[in-house]
Amino acid sequence: MFACRRWCWVGVCAALPWVMAHAQSTPLTVAITATAPPFAFKDDAGVLKGFNVDLVQAMCERLQRACRLEVMRFPDVIPAVNAGRADVGVANTLKTPEREKLVRFTRVVWRSTSSLIGRRELGSAPSTQLLGTVQTCGITGTRQLAWLAERVSRPPVSAAGNTEVMDLLIQNQCDMTLLPMQQALPFLQSPAGQRFGYIGTPLSDSGLGGDVHMVVRPGTDRLQADVDQALDSLVRDGTHERLSRRYFPFGIL
């Protein structure tokens, strides 16, 4: 019996290097949204681009791991990571007690505030008054949409992503939306966004602002530590800042 146990233990030990090498060679599945420019979007050729895409690619290079990006809707990212269908989720996610029950959060990747966006002529009226009169819209599954729903007189229109929200504004199907400030910037700088602007002051309470994280699958402490170490190195050597300046005229961390 002792000899059998010893043989089995030796066999397991001999297999460990192969198991570890196999784990490192297995591509990481990264769940990512594609409807939040300039963080993640598809260009006219259908190529996925944006700050989140660049950051993931740089992170995977530091990890020396191949990564497979799988595009998902924002509400599907955390469930996919929780269920193990994805190893990492990148969807501009703020930490909340409810989400902490489902996934683990990495170090901060950028910092956010939210802003109301609407037609420029609305900017002179108090935002509290506007919320009681205009039609609003927001992205499904976000804290911004929940915040609007708690404060408006008419239920907000729900949209699948950033692009759809902007289309609703352009088509006059809603008058005002609430988005992370950085997420709205490319639209406001575009020809189609010239009629619109920020309304009121940025909001950061009630979960509308704060630290934005990637998320990882529960029970993968080693992966979380490795991801954090890779992200730390990207911040320290200035790569994070260089990547962010491709898309923003200001620092985001």
C-alpha cells in the first residue's frame, strides 16, 4: 500500500510541470464589449478596436499568454465569467457588493464619473427639472440606467450599448442619457454629436463613478495575481498612459 501511494505521489509530481505548462499555453478567454467607443468598438471593416482592446493585448503580452477575445453584451459579461465561460471580463465594470458575489475584481484600470448628455438647448435648465419632463435612455444592466429609472417621471428607454444610445439621441427618440464621461466624449466630438453636450456637473455618488476594474473568474487566485502584476507593470512603465492618450485628451487613471 505504501509503495502504491508513493508511486502515485511521484507520478503526480512528475506530471505537475506538464500541467502548469499546459495551463500557461491555453489561451485566456476574455469577454469584452464592443459597443462602448472609445473603449471598445468595431471599425467600418469590423475590426475590434479601442483602449480596452489595446490594454488587453498589452496585458496578454506581459502575461506571455495567448488571449481569445469574445465579444458579448454588457449584461452577459459577468455571468459568463462567473460560469467559467470566460476567464477575464473587460466591460468598464465598477465594483458593487452584488457583483463581488459573482466575480473577483482586478486592480483599477481607470477612474470614472458619469454625466448627463443631451441637446445643448437643455443645458440651461436644472437637471432635476429635466429629469421630470424629458424622455431619457440608458444602457441595459448599468448603474446609470438604474439611477435614471429611480428619478425620472417616464421610464427610460433601454439600449443594448453605447452606439444604440447615441442613435436614440440623434433620432430624437430620447432627449437625454447618462453615461460615463469618457465614454460619451468621442460622440460629442463627432459631427453627429455637435448638437449635444454635457448637462450639469459630473456625478460620482450612488455608484455612478469610481474605480473601474477588469473581472476574473472566482477560484482563480493565481490568475488574478498574474493579471494584477501585469497591469501594475503597464502602469509603472507608462504603457497604460500611452495607450489611453490614443483615445483621450486627458489621463484616465
